[in-house]
Amino acid sequence: MARTRSKVGRNIRKLREARGWSGAELARRVRLTRGGVWAIEVGNVKPPLATMERFANALGVSLSEIIPMGPQRAA
């Protein structure tokens, strides 16, 4: 689970930086504090799905670009 949190955070940070946005700018766009965005980016917090959707909308990407999808295993 911690590994997923850190990947989500890295993906969000990479997308934010690609747009040239500060953490404060992204926080404003997703209606979180700058500290909340930082905690997600460094993997301290796993945001709920609704929050990840706000990140995706603000960044103009699909959820699949934020949430890491591992290889599918056959059941």
C-alpha cells in the first residue's frame, strides 16, 4: 500500500511540474492545502478516490495516469 501511495504522489508531482505549476497552484485548483498536496506527493497520505478525481480533472488527465496499474494477473 505504501508503494502505491508513493507512486500516486510521484505521478501527481510529475504532472504538476510538467505544467510548471507550484504546489500552491495545484492546491488551489484541487481545493486542498499546500501541506495536503505535499503529503500526497511524498506518499505520506493516500487520497480518497474523489480527491484523486479532482487531481485528474485539475491536471487534465485520466485517473489511469495518476493511479499506478500493475500487471494484471490471471485468476
